[in-house]
Amino acid sequence: MVETFFKQPDAVMRELVSYWHENEEQQAILDGFSENTISNFPMPYGLAPNFLIDGKAYCVPMVIEESSVVAAASSAAKYWMARGGFKTSILGVTKIGQVHFKWSGNTSKLYHVFDQVKEQLLKDSADLTQKMEERGGGILNVELLDFTDQEPNLYQIKGSFHTCDSMGANFINSILEQFAESLKHFFLTADNFEGDEKDVLIIMCILSNYTPECVVRAEVECPIDALGNFPGGINAQAFAEKFKTAVKIAHIDPYRATTHNKGIFNGIDAVVLATGNDFRAIEACGHTYAARDGQYRSLSECSVENGMFKFWLEIPLAVGTVGGLTKLHPMAKRSLELLDNPSAETLMKIIAATGLAQNFAALRSLVTTGIQKGHMKMHLKNILAQFNATVEESDKVREHFETAVVSYSGVRDFLEKYRLESSKA
Ligand code: MEV
């Protein structure tokens, strides 16, 4: 039926079917992730080798449709591998969930009984937390927040959680819904409350994707002299200063910060996707974090001091290596295997290192050759593939476009002329 929306329904149908998995069971798994699926949407699955992270070598899986990203990540990783690699640390793993509710009574009375409420919430959710506690996680804290100065009768129960190797959305949301039931029951049955005080209106229960206490740091550093020389006759010291200024610009100016952070997310999203994690959650959180002091700024920082070049990134990354799609998606499972089945914390470190590598590669190009040179090289490769250029033809085209501006029509004209001349020879 849906194919009738297309001009060539039969051809479109054949095309859609061509992307179905040949194994029906595998296709059923993919279909199960969503609704109304009619086919699969293939994306390139690439590998970025040469990542040395805390002394261990990784080949990082990346799912991304933008050319140059994987090449840039691999190139930056190789550059830093020769300079000690990436060093990472986990700054926190706490996740947050909220029960938003309305209650019309005296605020101080609510605070007065909150310890009892909290005890009840923890008791009632014990069954749900038992397994997580056995794994070393669970509920870390339960707080009452008062928003009545902004909205009449509005309060929040803010839960803090440690969800071990899972991203934890289901765990947190289930507990929050249990909290809501317990909260209602508490006020309904408490002796010292009467009338409207007995009624709690639950507005909603949901985890927060903002996790400013689930943060990883990735950094690279080396003596300035060890940075080497760069195209255009730029020496190490000049490069370091230009690079640092480029990062500073992304601190000062939100227009630049957005593009700067987009480059970081080129790397981050690609690994998040390849490992079956939720890239929307990661992006939403990262951008909120980037604006945590009231202005949207660069997520990475750079210092050039005492003869050392340092470049680092601190970013919240709520990811999992169990649960969700991580083990269900056949390729996500392979990605995790490729990364030696990391814990969630190790995956946070790998993802942050990839984001930092991506950011380094982008800034290195921007402050030296400009971004288009590398992009055009990739663009040229794609155009040559479209024209089925032979190795010899490709070499000739590359030679010609070393100094000329690459465009689709330019390459087409050059190839046509070259082919015509070769056929006459
Ligand atoms: C392109 O996808 C990403 C860059 O624009 C990032 C940046 O400007 O830092 C190159």
C-alpha cells in the first residue's frame, strides 16, 4: 500500500525489500525495536583504530554518515598514540529521577514529615532495587524540593541513583512510579493530615536526562615541542597558541561553541550509536551541561603552560553496556565485543576519548590547512567512485585537483576529457 505513494511503486518496493535482513529472525529483532517498520535504513559502520586509552589500545566502532569523521578520529588517535595516548577518569556516575507533584498544605509540615516519607519510599521500593543493590548500585538519595514560589503547590521528589552497567532508564522510572504510589498512600493514611492535605496530585514521574554528576574526563597532553610541525610552516609553539585561542573562542561565543561541540558530538554520537546507546539523551544532556553557567560554551578546554600543551573534555555521558539495545542489536553486541565488553564506566571513557579526538582533529585542520582540504579529499573519493574511475584515472584526477578547487562538474569534465584523449591515444 505505502509503495503507491511513490512514482515507481514496484521499483521502490524492490528497493525496500533489498534492505531487509536475509535472516527472518534477525529482521524480526530489528523490527521489534520500533513500530510500523517497512525496511532497514543502512548507515556506514566504520572503525577508528589507534586509540590508546589509559594504556590500552582500542579500535573504536563508529556509525556515522558524514565523510571525514572516522578518518579524522583515527588520525587524531594515531597522533596522540605517539604522545602517550588519552588519559581518562570518571568524575561521577550519579543519575537523577523526579516525581513532580502538587500538594496543598503547609510547606513546613511537609518537610517535617519528609524523613518518614523517605523511609516509606525506600521500604516500598526495596523489591525493585534488590538486584541493582546486589550489583553495587541502587538509590543513593531522595530529596524534597519546593517549587511553590514558581507554581502554586508544586513540589518534587528528586531521586539519585547508581545504575551500574545499565543506562538505568527503566530501573529509575519503575522506582519513581513506585515512589508516587507510596507518596499518595502515605498522605492518605497519615493521622496528622486532614482534608486537602490527604491528597497528593502526581503530575509525572520520569528520569532526568540531565546528569551533571555522571561525568567523565578525557585528556591529552605533551610537551609543546613534541607537537611537531604543521602544514603551512606552522611550528609547535604557534600551533599550540592558535589551538588554545580556537578553544577560547568557543568559550566566548555561543555561535562558535555550537559548531565546536557539534564536532565533539560527531565522535561521541557515532560511538553511542554503534554501541546501541541513546544518542538523543547524550546530546540533550551534553548541550545542557555546556550551558550550565548560563551561557552555552565549549565542552573542551585547552591550556598552554610551563612548556606543556593540555587539551581535555569533561562531559556527562549516561550510557550502558547491559540492557536496552546494547545486547539486543546484533551490531551493538559486536561493537561491545570489539571494545572488549567494557563496563559502562569504561565505555564512558572510550566515548569521551573519541569526542576529544574528533575535536582535536577538527581544530587542528581549522587552525592549519582549513577544513575544506580534508573534506574535499573525501568528497573527491566519493565523486571518483560515482564515475567508476580506474586507479590510473583517479591518480590523474588527484594530481590535477591538488591545486584546483574540487567540484562534481569539475571532476566530471576533467574525466570526460581525459577519457576522450586516452581513447584517441
Ligand atoms: C563538521 O561536521 C564539524 C566541524 O565543523 C567542527 C568544528 O568546526 O570544530 C569541523
